[in-house]
Amino acid sequence: MAASRDDIKFLSNPNLGNSRNKYCRFRKFGIKHIDYKDADFLLQFVNEQGKVLPRRITGNSLKYQRRVATAVKRARHLAMMPYVADLLK
């Protein structure tokens, strides 16, 4: 009698190796300019503490990750975004 998939107890997560492919949303949607005055858009690339998320998490290409970081820094300088926050989102 063979055990079905429901009967098998996994020691680790069976979906561990099945990750989605990351993509650069700027290249996919053809966004050429990142506006530092659009703070709501830039909040997608910042964690709860106000730190810029790395490329390996956001999936941005190097070119656009640099532009995002520059836009976040400019928005912070003009007080459109906080430098440090307890719970930003």
C-alpha cells in the first residue's frame, strides 16, 4: 500500500526551492524617470524602519536601484520622507 502525498510528513517546506523569478519593474513597464517628489511610489522600496530595500529583495536592476536610492535620499532631504521611522507602513 503506497502512501499518498497527504500522508507524508515533510521535515522541511516542500515549496522551498520553488521561488518566482524576480524582475525589474522599471524595465518591464518602461519607466524611464523616477520622480523623487512621488513619496507614495518610493515607499515601496523602503522598509518599516525607513531603510532602502536591497536589490535581492526588490528585484531592481543595478541602474534603477541606484536611481531609486538617489530619489529616496532627495525626498528625505526635502522632508517628503522620514530618515528614520518606527512604523512607516
